[in-house]
Amino acid sequence: MSNKLSIILLCLVMGFAVEAETYHLDLEKSIELAKSKSYSMMRLEQDLKIAEYNLKAATSRFKTHIDLNFVTPQYTETVRQYEDSTGISFYPIKQMNYQGNISVNQPLPTDGYFYARSGLSNYDDYFRDLRSTNLNTRLGFVQPLHAFYGYNTIRSSFKQAELAYERSQKQLKREELNLIYNVSNAFYNLLSVQKSTEFASMDLERQTEAQTISKNKYEAGLIREVDALQMEVDLAEAQNNYELALVNQGAAMNVFKEILGIELSDSVVLMSELKYDVVIVDSDQAVQLALENRLEIREQEIQIELNKLNLKQQRAAGMIRADLTAYYEKVGVSEQHVKTAFTESLKGSGKDFVNRPQNFGVGLSISIPLLDWGENRALVNAAKSRLKQNELQKTEVQRSIEREVRNLVADLNSSLKRLQLLEKNVVVAEKSFEITRQRYSDGDIDSQALALERNRLNNAYNSHLRSYISYQLMLAELMRKTFFDFQRNKLVE
């Protein structure tokens, strides 16, 4: 029994091991992986599809619509009430009804429409022994005249759908840039922690070597006991720093996996060196790119356009409304005995359809608002205030964007100079430590001087690493703020 259980557990462990994947990632691969697995990106892609379908629906409103309707045999048997000057009477109803019709509607950009309707109906009245067959065709035209000077519903709906689709596209692109920045931040944070672990490991090796030298010198009577004990304390501290760095690396790795959207059981190997491109950014160019491409500005412009449509619609509500209608109709009716064949009754209605004079009509209906106690005027003024509010907000957003981009460019250029300076500082600190370690081996200096030089080297490594990561993140942030990749010198597609 225990052997079977062991085999089952082994199979489960092997199954989990097979499912776990190993990713060898640089920054570009990390970003592509996050784009394909990020829940926020997938959600926004669905928003874009919704806007695309709404735009398609708005476009389809301009096209011809055809509907076909049927009433399958419908039998009715009941008693109905009839009232006249002699009083109230009741009479029985026993009928069979079936009919069909087709309707064709062609919307017009002017908010009106043409229509054509044709149908056939048949009623069998079993109490009156009467079959009534009806043929009818109507051609008509309806045009709201106020659409020419007021509010055109069909055009406005199409414009709103276009703006909504554009906004969804911009939001998707902004979220993509946010994702790029977040992945870059997590990537460089993990890289920083891994490099810190490497630095801690190197420091542990150096301290182990120094402690061995110190122990030999103490046994040879060349240094004091307190110096040897201090080396042991420094070694214990280096060991503790290394173990703490390993813990921080595991935590940063889990955060990175979560942002990428992969399983925590998967393995990740970062492929990156502390190399960088020297990018000099002109603040005026960066500001111009930000003002041209930033979604916040376009969002305000879209909102202004929507508010203009709302203002136009509200004004139209207080205007004179008029509708022009016209129709041409042909009708054919045949009444036969209920036992007459349907085909015969249909022929009779067809003959009547040909011989009966046509029906036609033209009409103009007008609606004039006379008194609303200033209700519509107040609503129009409220719409004007909202429009003015959006225009002011757009100006405020433009100034805010210019300020933050100029500050970011200044920080980026300063960060580049600091990074180049700290590179030289690392080279000097490494040479200085090698000289100090040799002098300690020769007995020219004590352990305290060696510890100070070791701390200086560690600080140089860490300062350079922080400056490198800060520079890379500023480049990613500038791309997010301007929609322009200054490293590749191209717009973000």
C-alpha cells in the first residue's frame, strides 16, 4: 500500500514539474509576455471590440433594413361587447386569421427615411360565413425638417460612435505604455535585487578571504586578537547580508511573475547586462510630442465634441419641430363566402388591386413650444457651462503635461551625467580596494582600514546600480509621457 502511495505522489510531483515552465527573459521579451497574458490588457482589448461593434452598428443605421413578418394561422373564438343608442349588446366572434408582409426601410443622412411595405392578409369569419382577402402596397417618405437646422440624430449617433472607438483605441495604447512601464519597473527592481545578491556574494567571498588572512596573521602573531575578532564579526555580517539578499530576491521574483501573468511555480532567468544607450533629449521636442500624442488632451477634445453635440441637442428641444410625410398606396379587397377557395379570393383581391384607384397623401405637421417657464433655456445654459468647463480643463491639462515633461527631461539628462560619473567611480573603487587588500596582506594597514575600503566599494556598486535603474526607468517614463521611444527615435505604434 505504501509503495502505491509513493508512486502516486511521485507521479503528481512529476506532473507539476512538467507543467512548470522556464522563461529566459530580457526586458523586450518580458514586455511581450506581459502583453499577451496581462488581464488589464485583455480587458481593454474587449473594450476596444465593444467600441468597434458599436461603430459598426452606427454605420449600419445608414443602410437598408428589410423585415419580413408572418402571422401563422390564428384562431379566435370569443364574445365581444357592442354599445350604441339602443343599449349594450353582445355578439360572438369566430375567426381565422393569417397574414404576411415585408417592409423595406432606407434611412437617409438627413434623419428621414424612405419605406416600402407590401402585405397580404386573409380573415375567415365563420359566424358571418365571410372570407375577406386584402392586398396592399405602400410607398412612403418621412423627413423631420428640424434635422436641417436643429439636431440630426443619425449623424450625431455615428459621430458619437466614432469618438467612442477612438477613445477606446487611445485607452488601449495608454494602458499598453503603462504596462511597459510597470514591467520595466518590476524587471529592473528584480535585476537590482539580483545584482545586490551578487554584490553580497562577492562581499562574502572577499570577507571570507580577508578573515582567512586575518586568522593566519593572528596565529603568526602579526595582528592583535581584537583585529581577528573584528574580522569574524564582519564575516558574520556579510553572511547575514547575503542571506537577506536571497530572501529579497525571492520576493521580487514573485512580484515580477505576477505582473507578467505567469505561474509562481515557473522559473525566470533574466538576461541583462548593465549597458545603456546615451540618449540626449531636447525638452522642447519632448513637450511638443507629448502635446500631440497624449491621450489626456485628446480625451478632453473628445469630451468637448460630445458636449457640443449635447448642447446642439438641447437647443433643438426648444425649437419649432416639423415633419414632412408623403405616401402612395394601392389596396385590393375581396369578400367571398367562407367556403370559397383561397386562390379564388386572392384573384378577386388582385383584380380589385388593379382596378381600385390609388390612395396618396402629403402632410406637414408642426410642433411649436410656447411656454416652458425657462426650463429648456436653463438646460442649454447648463450645457454651455459644461462645455466651458471642459475647455478650461483642456488648457489645465496641457500646462500640467508641459510642466511634468520638462521636469522629467531635466531629471533624465541629470541622471545620465550621474550614471557616467558613477561608472568611473566604480572603476576607481575597485582599483583602490585591490591596493588596500594587498596592503592588508602585507601588514601595512589594519582590518578597520580594509573594512572601510570594502564599504566604499559596496557603496560604489550600489550607487551605480541605483543610478542605472533610475536612468532606464526615466526613459520608460518619458516614453509613456510622450508616446515616443527616444532610444529607437520613433513613435510608439
